[in-house]
Amino acid sequence: MRYRGPAELVVVRHGQSRVNAALAAAGPDGGRLDTDGLPARNADVDLTPLGESQARAVGSGWLAGLSAHRVPGVVFSSTYLRARRTAELALEAAGLGLTVHPDERLRDHDTGLFGFMTPAMVREYDPEEMPRRLADRMHHRPERGESLADVLLRLRSFLRDVCAEYPGERVLLFSHEPVVVLLRGALEGLPEEEVWRISREEPLGTASVSRWAADAAGDLRPDGYGVVAHLAGMGEGVRRVRT
């Protein structure tokens, strides 16, 4: 299925969050996560000072440099704090007075009881969870959480609405890594195996920018994935521990 309507769809991953930083501190093997000071809900996790700087760099280093015809006309964000804060700081740094529209369909993948857990912690809590997850990555639904297929369904709903309601517009989204990867799969019509390869081999840096632009027929086509040139001098931020 091809998606057409907007002239451009750009998705920004949020800046480094406090959980991103805690995962990095846990080490490459994903040891025990220090949750001291973290909020009870994933939705309330805020940016680190580096994440705030990255968000401002999205505005000053990327948005502010766009030619007039490339400036977004409509902005959506995940309802999660770290994405909303990234949107607000980026738009402020770019000097754009655009309204940010929160949309629940852009929220992060809800991993239920396994939120704030590294792979090592998941194995300790439930030795069977990782094998279940690996056996069917798309459809496995963790306890009290949602499957990636659930996430994809809400994202397809969002894409249908955006394509119908914003023809010819340049649409900017602020969201999360799993959302960007699944949006890429939907927009480009990728098979499941290719989506997992991208997730494994092309991890997105925090505050990275991914873009799809309309071709001559109006179909949205890829035009840059995980771009971080605007973060020059501050690094790409912390990537999540792979599971």
C-alpha cells in the first residue's frame, strides 16, 4: 500500500531521555537499570540536559535552516513528555510559532510489566519472556502491554488520517524509535524481515530526523533516515539497548 497526500512527512525521534541515559549506564550487556528518581510511568520520563540541547539543535540546526517552502505547516507529537518537550524546544529554537498537536497513536511501544527493564532484567524476572518475544516479534504481547502489531495498527490509522486531512502539507512528527521504524515499514511497504534488519542494523540516534517526500505521482518516498548532521559537536546521543 502506498501513502499519498502530504507533500512531506518528517519524523523526529525525541532527544536523549533519562531512561536512555540509564540504559547507557547499565552497559552494553544491559545489566541492572538504576531506576532511582525515574517516574512511575514511562509517559512521564523527561529529557536529560543533553536531550534538551539535542532538541534545541533540531530547531536551530535543522528547522531554522529550511527554505521557506520546506517549513512544516502542521506538527504532531506523541503524548509522552519526552517527545512533547522535544517538539516544544525545537520549535522555540527555530522561532516557529506552530501549535503542537498531541496524538496518542504516536506514543511509544507499551511493554507492560517489562517497562524500565534491560534484557538481563527481563530474563531474571521471567526466563520465558525473551524466547516468546523472539519467536514472534510482531505479534507477541507482553503482559499488560501491547504487541508491535498493535502499534502498527494505530500508526496505520494515523497515516490514513494525515493523508486524508493534509493534502499538499508538510507534516512534522515527534515520536519514538519503535514508531519511526514501524512507520518506515508501513510507508515503504517493507516485509517483516526487513523491518527487523533495520531495527537491528540501523538504530536511530536520539533527536535524529527521518523524511519521506512526495514523488511525481504523490506517493511518499524515503529521502533520508536517521539524519543527525544538526547534532554536530554534541554526538548522536544514546541509543536504546537492543532486545
